[in-house]
Amino acid sequence: MELCGRRVVVTGASSGIGAACARAFAHERTSLVLVARRRDRLETLAREVEAMGSPEVLVFGLDVRDRAAVEAWAAALPEPWRAPDVLVNNAGLARGIAPLHEGDPDDWEQMIDTNVKGLLRVSRALLPGMVARGSGHVITIGSIAGHEVYPGGNVYCGTKHFVAALNRAMGIDLLGTGVRVSSVDPGMVETEFSLVRFHGDADRAGKVYEGFEPLHPEDVAEAVLFCATRPPHVNVREMILMPSAQASAVHVHREG
Ligand code: NDP
Ligand code: 8X3
């Protein structure tokens, strides 16, 4: 499917996979709405993707955990943007890796409020316009953590299992509406993900990616673009994307 001139919303565009998706879509000359809490980063990215050829780029400093703010954001979007052609549901995070009995409930709430409720809120805000128009595509960034669990992954894995279930359920809900639903589910991608998970401990975060080549955010963006460019009769429902050195959440082949 030709993407030039289409409207694409990317949540979590200030970093990592979301920023790479914004660049990948800009390369196809789509217009972009970029959403994240760190607006300054979005403004820098906006200048970059405009220079790449995006005809229109709008940035919104938005916390997807804030229900009223998400509703106000959607209501304030310029009219054509209330029914984007593609929504990349990417904003998300892990906090901590403690066993459940030692876990921090504040971390749990942040993951649940962002990965589960934030994703629901943004989808609920933009889907009615897509359904009314009879076309659109929701592409969610799930995770290998939505297919398996690993030590200390408890709540994060729970949120990503929710995302996997929601992707399947939305596929049923939206059947016959012309709106496609896809999930791209990566293994380890080197982004700010581990820095956030380990509360800013850069040494610990760096060790996660030592001794093997993890996925790069651009690899995931390419998979998202693949989903978005299938002809209208084709829908990628779920795509699992792993580094070649990773066989499961806990099996990673490290050199040295
Ligand atoms: P990054 O930390 O680099 O990016 C996360 C993005 O989410 C940032 O742009 C951040 O922006 C945004 N975000 C976080 N919380 C909120 C919020 N409350 N409101 C709005 N935006 C928010 O990590 P990744 O790029 O790796 O993560 C992107 C997605 O990919 C996540 O859903 C993650 O679970 C998933 N994933 C990551 C993998 C990995 O190994 N890296 C593997 C599998 C899936 P800001 O802080 O400015 O709000
Ligand atoms: C992020 C990848 O393996 O840390 O979703 O869960 S993992």
C-alpha cells in the first residue's frame, strides 16, 4: 500500500522504537503526529522528519496515563487527524525486575497505567474515526514478553500478555470494518528501555546488550513499515522479531 501523504500517529516517539518508526514513515513521506511526555525531544525529531519530507508534523507532549489529557488531546486534534491512517501504539515501559514479593507497587502501576490503560485510551480515542471512514491500521508494539514469562518479568510480562490478547480481541471486534490490527512483538532491542527499567542505572542497562548484537530500533521500524504497506486484503496479525542471538526471553548466546 502506498503511504505517501497518509497520516500516521506514533506514541512514544521521543525515543527508541517510536522515534525509529517516525523516521521510517517520514522516509515514505507520510504526515506525522508524534506523542510522548518529553516534548523537547519530539520537537527536535519533528525538525528532522520535516527535513526528510513529511508534509505535516505535529507534536504533543502527552502522558498516555492521564485519561482526561488523552481525551482532550484527541478532541483538539485537527479534524483529519481524528481518523489517522495508521496508529502505532508504541508508548510503553518496564520498571524493575524484582520478584513479585519484593516488587514496588509504584513500578507496577506505572507499567499497567502506561502499557495497558494508556494503550486502551489512545486506541479508544482514535478508532471511532477509523471505523467511521472504513479504513485504518492499528499497529501495536507488543513483546516476546507477551508470549513467555521470565524471572522478575511478572507485571511487565502481564501487561504484554494483555497487549497480545487485546490485539487478537480487537481483530475480532474490528472484523468487517476495514480497520486492520497488527502486533509487532520484538525480543531485545537496544533503546532506553533497560535504562528506564533499571531506574537510570546505565552500567546495569548496558550489560543487558553485552556480547551479542541486539535488534536495533530501525529493525523494528522496518517490520512496522512492512505491516503498514501490505495491500488492503493482507493483514499481518502478529510478527515475532528476535535478534539472531536470542532464542527465548532467557536464551541469549553471548560471545566472550
Ligand atoms: P524507550 O524507553 O526508548 O522508549 C519508550 C517510549 O515510550 C518513549 O518515547 C517514552 O517517551 C514513551 N512513554 C513512556 N511512558 C509514556 C507515557 N506515560 N506517556 C507517553 N509516552 C510514554 O523504549 P523502547 O523504544 O524499547 O520501547 C517502545 C515499546 O517497545 C514499549 O512498548 C516496549 O515495551 C516495547 N518493547 C521494547 C523492547 C526492547 O527490548 N527495547 C522489546 C519488546 C518490546 P517519554 O518518556 O518522553 O514519555
Ligand atoms: C522487552 C523485551 O525480554 O525485556 O519487551 O521482555 S524483554
